[in-house]
Amino acid sequence: MHSYRICFAGTPAFAAGHLDALLNSSHQLCAVLTQPDRPAGRGKRLLPSPVKQLALDNNLPVHQPASLKSAEAEQLLVDLDVDLLIVVAYGLILPASILAIPKLGCINVHASLLPRWRGAAPIERAMLAGDSETGITIMQMDAGLDTGPMLLLEATPIAETDSRDALEERLMQLGRRLLTDTLADYESLRANATEQDDSLSTYAAKLDKTESEVDWHNSARQILRQIRATAGRNPAYSHFNSDRLRLLDAKVLSDFSGVSSSTEPGTIIDSDRHSFTVLCGEQALQITAAQLPGKKAMAVTDISNSRPDLFATGKQFSSPANAT
């Protein structure tokens, strides 16, 4: 097996998992590219990305250019004299001039089964669309948006119970393995790469915060996907008692009775200490975990202990069209 001289480009925890796999390989990591530190938390203190922190912990040189479309960025990569640039969720566009510098090209680890869900949010878009599976594609990068020839890909099912975090963790572990396998047989895989069928492509746009607001006229199954796909970053929410209540865990109920046909979607149709059930456009959703403004995420049981009538039957959530 060849030992390659590698520069790694990535930013979030998903990318850090792949950097960790390379740290435990026989390849030579000569530098890491990651996005500039971003303000985070209530104090808006600048924090390093997970990739930067892992690189520093392992004494790797770190570079944080604001853009790769500069002569300085090109010269940086030329001076590194790398065989491969490996890109995982970096978040910056690589111009053609950068792609041409590494001796053996640039590899991208993408969290979808390309050409489906090209773009910034493939995990969330697959979940929101109700896809039954997703996966990892290892791709030879070109100047397009996730359009390069595919070296390896492998699918994993999406369960109805999967949260975004759980699915991302599974994809990260899959990506680590496929990246290792790719480097072990890179020249052969590169020579036999498969071109993507552009006619089958879909675009995974970054989620807008407005997409987290629940419309109770949608089906319970669709709202459940929304809750699971947005968990952790911009959790699904709905307006309730003039507050914005985050909805964190739920399950679909198809067997409920005694509800009038005139009952509006968004109405609580059943409630006990452990959960409350909200009528949807189709079926109903039983909510088991939520977060009140300024409070920690809690099981409904814990919320009910201090506010037993908060989710009483008959109370109403607002949908976007009539939210206050």
C-alpha cells in the first residue's frame, strides 16, 4: 500500500472523525485547512473548529484562509507539495486552480449517495424527504458542486427513529472506513471511477432557520422527520402560549378516536404526565420531549411535574400562517 503525503481540509465534528482516521494511518499528514474561528455561545467567544482542535492536539500545522481564491492560498498548497488533498465538510469552495495542485488530485467524502443530495446539507435533506437510505460517496473532485467521478460508495438505511445526530455518527463511521479503503487502493479506484448521472441529481441546500417551524397541517410523519432532521442545531419549534416551544422527540399515532372532524390541526387532543398528543393534517403526533424558552431540554414528564396543566387537552399550537 502506498503512503501518501496528505493535506486535510474540513471543519465540523463530522470532518474531525475522518481526520482522526488519517492520524491513525500510515499516511503523512503535513497540514490541515479549516475555516476561521467563529463566535459561539452567549459570550460570542471565538472558538476553534473541531478539526482545528484535533489538529492542534496532534501538533499538525493549521491554516485558516478565509478563501481559497487567492494567490496566497495557491502558494500555500504548492509549498506543501502534497500528493492528495482530502476534503470533508470543509465549507469553502475549491477553485479549479487549487484542485490542480495536488499531484494525485483531490478527494471528497460526501454524506449522500451521489448524485442525490449534492450540496451543503445532504443528511438533513435526505431525512426531510423521507428517503429510506443514504450513504457515503468518496468522489474525485472537479470544478462542479459534488459532480466528480465516484471512487467508492456504500448505503446505510435511515430508520424512522434516527435523529440527525445518530445518522451523522453512523455516516461518519462509514466514511472513515471508506476513506481508508480508498487510500489503500487509490490508483485502481481512480482508474475505474464511475461518472455521475447528472439527470438524477438533487440539491441539498443548507437549511434555513424558518424551516424549523412546524406547520401542523402537514402529516404527523412529515413533522416527525422535521423534528428528527433539525435536532441539535436548529430544533423544530411551534408557537404555544405566546412562547416558542422546541419539540425534541415524538412518535406518530395513527390510532386515536373521539376527535371531532372540525378539530383544527395543532390542537392537543390527549395529554398525560408523560406526553401530549397533537392533531396533525394526517394522523397525530405524541410529543415526549420538549424545551421551554430559557430552560433545558426535558422529558414531558419533568415539565409536567412542575406545570401539570401546561399541555392540557384542547390547547392550541399555532402554525406559521397564523403564528403570533
